Amino acid sequence: SQKIEQNSEALNIQEGKTATLTCNYTNYSPAYLQWYRQDPGRGPVFLLLIRENEKEKRKERLKVTFDTTLKQSLFHITASQPADSATYLCALWITGGGNKLTFGTGTQLKVEL
Amino acid sequence: GAGVSQSPSNKVTEKGKDVELRCDPISGHTALYWYRQSLGQGLEFLIYFQGNSAPDKSGLPSDRFSAERTGGSVSTLTIQRTQQEDSAVYLCASSLVSGRVAGTQYFGPGTRLTVL
């Protein structure tokens, strides 16, 4: 069966450290992978998109890697701040998959002072 | 410009009643999606509208669920004879979809549905 797995346990880190979140998938061949941020009581907000032929994408303090051999994406936040505390969702877009994203369950990140 | 808006923000209903949830997408966005998010769960795809094409209803969990999109803009998700397991946050998103390029989805704030 097709699955997208993100750590269900919350990730707690200290301010200033690098947070690394993992997204693993099985039985998919995604053309694109997206990361979203979701705050409590709000809808997800798009952060980054990475294509299947890209290894890495950066945006300010954010970095995403995409390894289609390992079927894994890593999402890094450098110099983390308490304001980065939120749930982070990965989503796969599969070509021919009906033009829709399939989301993981998300990982909650807590950045502590 | 305005983002995606949804109404109501909260809806409490009794089991067996029908409910209608509304979504106003970003103007000009041709694609509109409905998702359901239960407590501690990921986003569950429900239905997708793209322009004038037939909607992709593959995610609707039962025939009690239906959705319309009038004039390529506003969408209404209707749940008939609500059950307690329908309690969740219902999220709407819109995007510009060009060919086969994954469009960034812009989400509304959601409607929290509680079925008593």
C-alpha cells in the first residue's frame, strides 16, 4: 500500500539549533514534494516545493532535500526560533495521480528558549 | 488581495441533520480542493474541482457527502444525515494549476464541525 510517514512524536529542540524533520514514503513515484506549515486553528501554509530531479532547495533558514532512491525528504530549519513552533506537513504530487496532493500526518515542532 | 475564506468557522449540529460548508477561493484560481482533518490526523482528500472539468470525487467517504462549485468560484460541501464520525475540521484550498505543474495550494482557515 502507499504510505507517507512523518514522525508522529513531537520534536523538541533548543532555540538556535537546527531542526530536522523527516518525510518517508513508500510505493509512490512523486514528481514533486511540498512542505507546509500549520499553526493551531489555521490552514496549512506553503513553504517549499522540490522537484524529483532536484536534490536540495533552500529558502532563507529553510532547506529541503529530496532523495528519490531512499524515498525520503528532509526538512531543516537552521537557527530555530520559538516562532518556528508549529506542525510541518509534507505532501506528494504524483504525475498522473489526479492532480492532487497527498499529505503526511505532520510532525509537531517545539522550539524552546 | 483576499485569501481563501470559509464559513462558518464553527458549526455544531445534531446527529442526522444536514450541514453546508462554504468556500470562497482566491479570485482567478481554477482549482479548488476540499480536505478533512480529524484530531491528530493528516489531511484527507475529499474532492477536487478544476475549471469546467468533471470533479474528482474519489476521496468522498460516503454518498452522504457531496460538493458543488458554482460559476467556477464558490464551492459548497454538503454533508447529509451527519454522523458523529463526521466531526472534524474541513479545509478548503485553491490553486492555479497549469498543465501538470503542481500548484501551490492556498488554504482557508477551515470549518470546525462538531456532530453531537
